[in-house]
Amino acid sequence: MARNVSAITREALNAPQTDKVFLLMLEIASDQLPEPLYFVQNNEDIERTVATIARTYTAVNFTATPPTQENGSAQDTTITISGINRQIIEAIRSITEAPDMTMFIIRSDAPNVTEVGPWNFKLMQVSYDKTSVSGSLQRKTALNRNLSTITVSTLNFPGAFD
């Protein structure tokens, strides 16, 4: 499936060499957080303004593979955020339900323009230690959710089959 990107990005991607830098952006949001967390896979913070709202994306080292596309839809992926401070670890620890995670790609010379994405996920199967958080990024679709772990049978529901 073809992606719609700007002419400058298409030219940079097709060039044998380019001075354009592409950055992976990450947003973590939950009703249980006082405010969303914003990260950029970079060595310096990035200021991004969208719809007159300015946000600072904190530079952190994280490993996330943008999702592949099969049959026109993004697939699940994994993420590891390392080298983060104690406040962020405590914020992630305080969440009792899966937070929403959004990933997208920008060019460093045009941070207000989303080049690829956004991809929306839920952070599942989280593990963490004092310096990193990792987990599975699962697409946010109703079809991916288990409705129940109970099997309807005569053993569990004897009156259902009378």
C-alpha cells in the first residue's frame, strides 16, 4: 500500500544521500496520567506545534519498529524505552489499565508535519526496571479484545442447556 508523503520527503527517500533526518515520535496517554507523555527518538528535545498547541517531545532512547502493513492495516509491534528518568517509570507504574500509545514519523526540519502515521496502539504486557520500560504495542481495535475467558458449557452453566 502506497503512503502519501510530502514531495520533499519522497525526494529525500529516493536520493542516494540526504541531509533530511526522520524522527520517530511517541505519545503515551491515559486517563490515569495528569498529562500525556511525549517522546522523540533523538538526542535533543523537539518542539512541535499542532493546531496552536505547542508540546515538547523529550529526547529518549527507545527501540520501536514502526508497524508493517499487511492487507492495508498496521500490524502489532514492540517497544523498549530505555534511559528514562524515575518520574516516567513511576508514571507508567501508576497506570492500572493499558495506556494509549501513538507513534508517527516527522522530519526534523519540519517538526509540525506528520510524514508517516499516526499509528494508534495499546501498551500491553509491560515490564520495567529502574532504567527501562518495554511492552507489546497492540492495535486498538475491538476485534483484538477477548470478550471472556469463560467457556459456556454444561459444567459452567448447567441451566443454559435445559
